[in-house]
Amino acid sequence: MNNNELWNSLLAQMQLHISRANFATWFQNTEVSTKENEKLVISVPNAFSKEWLSNKYYKVMLKIIHDMDNSIRELEFIINPKSSKTLTIKENVEQEKINIEQLKFDEFKVNKDTNLNPKYTFENFIVGSFNDLAYAAGSAVSENPGHIYNPLFIYGGVGLGKTHLIQAIGNKIANSSKKRVKYVSSEKFISNIVTAIRSNSMESFKASLSPIDVLIVDDVQFFSGKNKSQQEFFHIFNSLYEKNKQIILSSDKQPNAIPELEERLKSRFGGGMIIDVNLPEYETRLAILRAKLQEKNIALPEDVLEYVAVNVKKNIRELEGALNSLIVYYRSNNNIPDVENAKKLLKGFVFSPFEVANYKKIIEAVAKFYNLEEKNLFDQTRRKEIVRPRQIAMFLLRKELKYSFPEIARKFGGKDHTTVLYAYKKILQESEENNKLTEELNLIKQRVYSG
Ligand code: ADP
Ligand code: MG
């Protein structure tokens, strides 16, 4: 077997081990560079692939290769962004024009029983260091619902794949077992509860939920402040939980950070596994774009993809939106977009911190995150629920906008600037020691920059 055959055979076998999206993400544009004695040197397109292949797939790859050629005992990955395959993609762009004609924006139908959208699957869910723990927990739950992580609580900012992941878990369970799965958004759930209370039909509403084996509730932060609904949810939760039924929840923040949520619900929500999803890094964004294009069977020039990955960094939803704009342009003009076109087309997506962060947005985002009214932040009070968010607002004004301490003091009703300095130092120090606070700050910043 020559090196190429060896590699193609490995690729074929790896495809059996991992999902299509992940295969496209990690193995696209890889090839054997050389063989040096016992070592096979593989060229990969970027540092991201290198890290991932050497950390996650090393063992299984080596085993497959060694089984085919037992003289090989070691793999090495080198970065070679201009591998021949990357170039052929560009050349293929012309040919892809034909494929684009066949492009369909599939309208998937939501399943009436489960309320799940079949477009959300593990197969098309891309995994990177920003979400690998959430993915691992999700797939473990899908293999063994009700018995390992219960509830599974996934949290993170908007557009980072929470809904995709929790629906993928549901679809997997629904398709591979007889279990009854139900997905519901919190808004819908709350409105069902409110209706049941009003019409005195709580018992029959609960009875309708009792045959469910897997209950998925999206965006539970919306239960904040809804006391009656929280009470009912608590009972529904308990009765399913006691029967070992799987509960899967998502939220934009962790249970403890959800304001105006009963303690007993916080503790139920956090009683299983809590995992966050983060923002993907540049290399991951590029990999996501490549995988999404491959799924659609379209190629775009590499420099255009790089332009998108550099500039669209808010979340995966935006990344998809940007890509779709390019595809629509491509389809309607029958013209491959270049970087200049992309610049024009993607104006709305391009993320520029200096343009979007401002005083108003910081105050708004902090207040919203802690479920306060903006004016509460300026109340002359020492109440903990206010003091803490106020310190965070002060911290962000300094850190993100470089406001001076006296300037911030003036904004907060002429406080002594040493109060502001104290707040800044306190939050800074705590965020260095405390991951939870760092996460909270990141979630708030994400809102500031996405608003
Ligand atoms: P959230 O619920 O966190 O706001 P969504 O699950 O709605 O985010 O994701 C936004 C969009 O990005 C969806 O179209 C989803 O399919 C896509 N997406 C998010 N994460 C991934 C991923 N890891 N792999 C592939 N697509 C993703
Ligand atoms: Mg969602």
C-alpha cells in the first residue's frame, strides 16, 4: 500500500467512527506528507486540526494505520495550509456552479408528537473545544436517558447551539427507541401552565405529561419571576424525576444566576450535570463554515471563508446567516463571491467592538442579565442584589470603554471615585479567581456586543 492508499483507507475507516460533520471538520484537506522510518507525517490545514487530531483521534488513528502497516508506530501532524487539496477546492468552484442549482433550502417539518425539528441532529452538529463537553454529555444522555446526567442543564449565550444540541438528543432518542420525547420552549410551557391554571385543568395538563420519558425544556431563564409557573414546573419536574424520566434543560445562564427563580428550582436544575457552550475560536469558525458548505455541497474561495471567519464572530447563528447571504448572492448572480463582494454583503454581520459597545448597552445588558430595571442600578442602596450588578456595570464601563474612575463615579450619582476603584479591583480580582464570575462577565459582554 502506498502512502496515499494508506491514508484514503484510514479516512474511509474514520468515517465509520465519527459523524459526517465532524469528519468534514477535522479530516478535510489532510494528507500524508512523508513516511520517515516508523513515523507517518500527516499534513493538516491548520493548527486547530493539528491540535484536535493529535489530542482526540491520535489513538484510534494510530491503531487503524498500524493494523494496515505494522511498520508504523508513530504519527506526526504538520501544518501545511497550502496543501494541494486546498487548492483544488478553489479550482473546483467553477464546477460547483452546477451543484448550486440543486441547492434546496429544505423546509423541515416539526414532528407533531415530539415537537422536535428533525433538522437538528448529532450528525450535523460540529464539535470543537468550545462545546465538546456539552456534546459528550448530550450524547451520553442520548445513549442512556434517565440514568446518567439528570437533569442535563446546558447553558450559554445566544446562537451557540443549545437548541440544536438538546433537540439532537431528543431526535436521537426518539429515533432509536420507543421512548416518548417531548420538546417545549419555556414560553410555550409557561403559557400552557397559565392556561391550565385559569381553566382549572391543571390535573389534566399534568396527566398529559406523565407518559413522557424525556422532557426537553428550552430557555428556562424565561421562568424568572413567573412564580405560579415555577411552582407547577417544580411539581412536574419532581414527578418525572422520581420515575427516572430524563429531563433536559437549556438556559442563557447557569441555574444559580437566573434571577427570581425559587431556590428549590435552582437546586433541582443544578442537581444533575451543568455544562456550558462557549464561543468558537477563529479556527473553529472556519471549520464550521467549511463543514456547512460541504453539507450543502458548495465551494467558496478560501479567502472569502477566511474573511467571514475573521469578521463574523458573534455566534454560530450569525456565521450561518453570513454564509447563507453569500450563497444567495452566488445563486442569484451566478457569480462566485470574492472578498470585495463579501465585504459589501456582510456589512450587517461584521462585528466591531468599538462600534457597538457603548454606555447605554452596558447598562442595559447588566440590568437585563440580573433582571433589574436600569434605574435600579443607580439606586442609593446597599442591597446585595443591586450592589453586585452595579459593581459589574462599573467594572465593564472601565474595562470595555476605558471610562475614567471619576467619570464613572459621576454617572452613578456623584459617588466617590474610590468607590468605583474599589468595585473595579474587586470584580477584577474575583474574576481572576472565580470561573463563574468570568462566565457571567462573558455572557454579559456577549449581549453588549451583540445588541
Ligand atoms: P441557541 O439555542 O444556543 O441560541 P441554536 O441551537 O439555535 O443556538 O443555533 C443557532 C444556529 O447555529 C442553528 O442553525 C444551529 O443549527 C447552528 N449551530 C449551532 N451550533 C452548531 C454546531 N455545533 N454545529 C453545527 N451547527 C450549529
Ligand atoms: Mg435556543
